[in-house]
Amino acid sequence: MLGDLDVEVGMTVREIGTGTGYNAGLLAHRLGDANVTTVEVDGGVAARARRVLRDAGLRPRVLHADGAEESPPAERYDRLIATCSVLRVPGAWIRQCRPGGVIVTPVSTLFGDGAIARLVVGGTARPRARSRVLPRSCGSGGRGTGPRPWTTICRVSGRVALRASPRRSTRRRSGAAG
């Protein structure tokens, strides 16, 4: 997922789901401590990650907060990565990104399957993001099914949902001549 984030030196990143601090550490090493903010909903997990990162000589900003909530309006990021799976991409994430910003997140369905989505935030008065499922997405698809192509329009004022594009079947139908 970090490769799909496509970070470059000087960019700012917000990570949702600190966990052990591993991703935040990699990002802070590459981008500098001041350019990385990581958010963890569990206070104990956030404190432990902060200690581990400091022991490694890294000091990204580690926050104990709900990552689906808004950040202060002045905080807009070039990249946002979530290591927690979501059913819907929170509109707050789109508002937290600068135009052209990228969001990478696992997205799951009520049926238990999922994929990794990569969204690019547009620069309109009503921020939107278009997404696609990445080639190495997970899911229950069988051999040769590949990822489903998703089309998403994310609206800030409304809910964000993934809609699947129709899939063309390449399998032969039973009883077909061949």
C-alpha cells in the first residue's frame, strides 16, 4: 500500500490506524517527522507506538483520535493512507487532502470481501475523488477473475459509496460449443 501511495520528499501524509507505528516510521524516515501525522483510535496502542517510534529516533505526530473525524481546517495533506478497512470512505478524508491528493485504503463490503482502493482528490469547489481498485486487491474471486473495476464519485456533503461497474465474463457458459 505504501508503494501505491506514491510519496515524494516534501509531501505531507496522514495515516489512519497507527497500530505498531511501522508505516509511520517508514514514512517519517523518508519524509521527515514534521511531514507525518498518524491517528489511532485506541489510546494504549497510540502511546505504545509513540514510545517505539521515539526509541527508534523518530518523532512523527501520533494522535489518539478517531481517524474518520475532521482534522483542523488548516491541516491538508498530500497523501492519506488508512490501514483499517472501511465500508465507505469518510468525506472527512477527502476534505483533508489537497487537490491532487491521493487516498489509499482497504475497502470491504458487507459480504466480507474487499479490495485496496486508490482515490485521487479533485480540485473543485465541491471536492470529489475518483477511485479504482488496485491490481493486487484481495477478495474471493476465483482463478482468472481479477479485480472488479470500481467507479466511485465521492461527494463531501453526502455519503460516499463504491459502485461496481458491470463485469464482462470471460468464462464459457456451460453447454457452450467449443
